[in-house]
Amino acid sequence: MKRNWQPEELIEYWTVVPNELDLLTKKTATNRLGIALLLKYFQYEGRFPTSKAEIPRDVVRYILPFAYFFCGF
């Protein structure tokens, strides 16, 4: 997976859409980020990561607000 993402690419590939947010609100706050990352990673790569190092930091920073703020953390 590429390491550096442009803002437009983050929006296109990593935005958590409303029906995915509904899934996250049913999870504990502790698990939301991990589940969101796994879901979006799988959608992009067609597989799950084998380690957390496979997920670029830019992606984690982008998804973080979706996992907590938009789910009512």
C-alpha cells in the first residue's frame, strides 16, 4: 500500500460513509478506530492488513474523526 496520500485520495478512498458510521456506533469506543481502519483497508486492498504497520499514518489521522467524533465519542 502506498505510504503518502493526497487529500483528494483520502476523501475518495478512506471516507467513512453514513451506513459505515452506523456500524461503528454499535461498537465500543475502544474498537471503533480499528474496525473503521480494517473496513476501509479491506475495501481498498481486497484483504485485511497483516500488521498495523501496513496502514499509513495519513490514513489513521484521516479516519480518526470518523471513528470518534461522528459516532458521538
